[in-house]
Amino acid sequence: MKIKAKQKGPLGRRTRLLLCLTLGLTLFAASASPPPALASIGSRATVTQAVLQELLPGLVMTQAPASETLQDFTRLTISQLSADAPFKEWKNAGTEVYPLGPGTRSWLVNVMNGEQRIGYLIISAADGGKYLLSEYGAGTFGLPYSMSDLRQYLVQEGLITSSYSGKIELSALYAPLLPVWKLTLADKTLYLNASVLQVLPWSLSQANRILDGQLDANALVIYTGSGQQVRTPLPALLSGGQDDPYADLLWLTAPELKTISEGSLNTLLKSRGSLAFQSTGRNDALGAPFMITGCQSWLPASAGKAGAEPAVIYAAAGPGAKRYLPLTALQKYGTFHKPPLPLSGGTTLGAAPH
């Protein structure tokens, strides 16, 4: 009994001490941690990613070897863009190359800082062994073809569960102006917008028709394999204007803007902050509507000389202006509309998206 009594005293004191320490640490953690809602969202997302990545091996993209010409174009483009914001972090960056279907006529080039994705290029093949810069963008989140975003979306929407054990196949595709996921679950096939995630209401025939389209090479930066870039980008102009087309739908009542040039686009962005883009009857095929809040001009080597080719313009589109899309192609497939009122905020050259 005396032995038990001697043991019980220290153990009781030790237990009370541990309880006090635990309580203190808990209170400290609670004061330092984010709000419960945010914490729970973050933890759920982390757990979701880990579980799905382990249990759903079909949800992966596989890198592909790149030709020497494709590598040259990639290096030149990254080097040119990295001279100014929002691409400055691209200096000395690595790359990962993934094929984009249908077939292998386009490639996703992820721009990497170590293990972190900091931007992307989509490069497409053209006749005569040429390559085209279909679109590009900078940022660490909100970029097309995000595997982590896809896994989280599929679970949140109840399209798949961590206990799913059936067939699963994932293909990354590219239609003109629209990154696409093709997901096959058992005997069901889904097409998803791979930029702003949502299921696309496409039948197989609709998907084939849309995915068979191609961008006009004259609207893009072209690489001929000469070892030198034939165009040079100016610093991007980003307005910081409204980037949500649903924030104020009064732009729907505004008349369509006709032909937009480099100069008129700059003027409109400085005065209005943004432009709305839509494609009546085929918004789903283009990921529209979305806002344009910036642009970047690529000048030919002969700029300023008589008879020089016009600049190729890419419009900074979508949330955070993280996708640079060819302006000529946007004008071909849809219409631009002014927002109802001028937006606050000054225009800056190359302001990086957050």
C-alpha cells in the first residue's frame, strides 16, 4: 500500500501538470490559428489531396519528351517574358512539358521554381514545322490544368469519392481558347473546363467538333525554328480592374464594341479598368463570359519600318488576369462590352497578379 501511495502522488502531480500544459498550448494555438472555417477548409483540402492522389492513380498527367525546336521556342519565350513583371520570377526557371490532345498537336509547358508552378505556356504545332504561342500566364494558383484544383473539385461536387475503385482515365485537351479535362469514370465520360472548373454540357459529337478547331496562326506569336524569336514583347499593361463578369451584369446591356486595336484596347482599359467578353450561344466552348483587365503587345523585328507587320496582342483575361489570350481570336469568336461605369484604381505597367 505504501508503494502504491508513493507512486500515486507523483503521477497525480505529473498528470495535473500535463493537463495545464495541454490547456495552455491549446489556448495559444487557438489564438494563433486562422478562423475555424478557414482552418477546416484548409485541412479538408489537404486531406482530400493526399487521399485522392494515393487512391486514384488515374488522376495524373504524364510528362512527354519535347523536340529540340519546341525546347528552343520555350527557352526563348520564357527568357523574353522574364524581363518584365509579372513574369520576372521566370528567370532561370525550370520547365515540365505535357502533351495536350486531341492527338499531340499542343503542349502544356509548366514554368517551375523548384517544385512550385509559377506560370505556364500552351504551345501548338503549325504547318511547316512551326510552333505557335496559343496562350500563357503567370501565377502560383488559379492556372489552367491544376491537378490539385481538379481533385478538390471532383470531391466537393460529389463526382468521385476516395473509395472509388472503378476505371478512371484523365486526358488533358486543348480547344481554341479553352483548356479542357476529359474524365472517364467507368462507362461515363465528362468534359470539364480546365481553367475555371465546371462540367461542360457537351455530348461526344459536340466535344469532337469544338476540339477539332484551330486558332489562326496569324493571330499568334510564331516560331519558325530559326533559333531567334521574330517578335519581342512589350511590358504587360494591367489595369487592376474588375475581373468578375458577374459582379455587375449591366455590361450585358452595353452595345458590342466593334473592331478593337492595340491603341483602343489600351485606352479602354485605362478609362474603364476592364472589358467584358462573351460569345452568345457558345460561352461554354470558350469558358466565357470573362473580363479583360490587361494586355501585352508583341512587336515584330521590323517594328517602326514602312510595311511592318502589326503587333500581335494578347489580352489578360479571367480571375487575376492570369491567362493571356490572342486578341484577334477573341474578336473572331465573341464580342466585347464596356462595363457600365469607370472603375477605380490606376493602371500600371506590368503589375503582378496576386
